Amino acid sequence: MIATRLALAVPLLFAVATLIFLLTHVLPGDVAGIIAGPNATPENIEAIRDRLGLNKPLWEQYTDYLAGLLRGDLGESFVTGRDVRTELLDRLPSTLLLVTLGILAATLWGLLLGATTVFSRTTAPAARALTSLGLSMPDFVLGVVLIYVFYFLLDWAPSPIGQIDLATPRPPDVTGAALIDALLAGQWSTVGDALAHLVLPVATMALVYGASVGKVAESAFLEARSAPFMDYARLSGLRRRTRARYLTLTSLPPTITYSGVAYAYMLGGVVLIETVFSWGGVAQFAASALANRDLNVIQGFVLIVAVVTFLIYLLLDIFYIVMDPRVRT
């Protein structure tokens, strides 16, 4: 299974690179005109097109693009003029931190919702209501609501202006993620401020994405509870705590698998969360590039998401092999 995944990596990434190149070159709008501005002359626009290589035939642009990928070169940003790989990798850790904490919180919340729905008659209606709310509420809407309640009304949360407050001492820039950099530098006051800024965006993702995880967990708990081995465990007189552990372990693989799929989805869709909370990650940067028709940045972002998604699915395969003995036989 893992060998098959690795064998498919190269053609898969080649297909993604080709598709995103074609899609970005059929988007409406003139890149050179956007860069030159509304008052540019036709000569200025033509000079920019020539400098960016946009006057070349499409097939030649495509071969130059593939040749750059083979060298690990994603080109330069049309807007900032900086190396795209540097621009993206500088912002990627902060997005990965946010999405990773978000999916961990969503998985825990989903498991709690699923278990409560299945095993507690008293709180099951509340769990179902919270699940329905999370499934119906867009993440950016919930984010705005949480900001309004906990920042504007209650003043419990810090201002949603990034990863740390403007007055907080910034740690040395090592990864680009303020929390990780503060931990590496031992700046504990900055660590506390960074954690405070993570609460609302992580809670937003947990409440929204945890609802769908909860539906999967609920189905997994119901299936495991009715399995023959659970009947055997009860008839054998095993303690309730032992049976609960078996039940949880049996329900984890499908739930974790779905969480991995949700992680890949969140990585591509976290742009709205980053925008609402002014997070400054790679997704927000890519959204700005899309508005400015910064083709190299858009292509680089999609490729990075494709690579991370492939790695996630590979880890899920390994997890399934470790957790489910039936896969190993």
C-alpha cells in the first residue's frame, strides 16, 4: 500500500502541476495590466509582459515552468519580486500550526460529541444540537461571532490582528510561527500571548469541523458497540472500563482517517479563518495572490498543498496498518 502511494507520487504531482498551470493561464484579467496599474501606458504593460515572459507561446511558458520545478524553482512573485518558494515557506509554518491545532481540537471535540450522542441519553439532545449547529455554520461566520462575543462584548480574547499583539516583543524569526519561535527563544510572555491568539481560531475550526468528525465517530461507536466481540466482552464479565477502552480503540481508525481527510481540506480552505483573524499565513497570502493574478504564487501554493496532502494520506496509510491488524494480514 505504501509502496503504491510512493510510486504514484511523481505522476500525481506532475498532473497537479500541469492542471494548475493551465487553470491559472485561463483566468480572466491581464497580469501585466494589474501590476502596471490603471494609469499605465500600453508600452509599460508590454514591457512588463516581456519581463515576465508572458509574451512567449503557452507551450514555451509551460516547459520553462516544468524546468523550474525540476530545479526546485517556483519563480518570482509578480507583486513582491521575491522568490516564491521563500515567500511560501516563510508563511507555511504558521498555517500548519493553526490547521494542526485546529484538527486536533476538532477530533477531540468530535469524539466527545459522538460518544455523548451514543452513550448518554441525558446529554444526547444537546450533543445533536451542537453537531447540527457546527454542520450548518460557515467557519468564517462563526469566527466573526466569536470575535464579537469574546473580544468586543466580554473583552476576554485578544484583538484578532495576527499571531501576537503589536506591543508584544516578537521572537527571532526562525519558523515564521510566533508560538514556535517564542518557545525556541524562551520568551514565555510571548508564548502566553501567542496561545491566547490561537484560542478563537482553533475553537472556530473545532466547532465547525468537529461536527462532521462527530458524525463519523457516532457511526463508528454504534458499529463497534453492536460488534460480536463486544457481546463476547460483556458475556466474559470484563469490566466496563476495559470494554470502553476496546470500544474506543475500535472506533479510532475511521475517525482518525476522516480527520486526516479533513486536515487536507482545512489546509486548502483555511484562507477565510486566516483572513478573519488576520493570521498572515500562507493561505491568506495565496488569496491575495489570486486577487492580483500573481500566477507563480498561486501555482506554488497549490503544489505545496498537494505535497502536504500526499504526505497526510501516506501517514494515514501507515496509521491504518499500525492500528488495524486486518490490514497487515
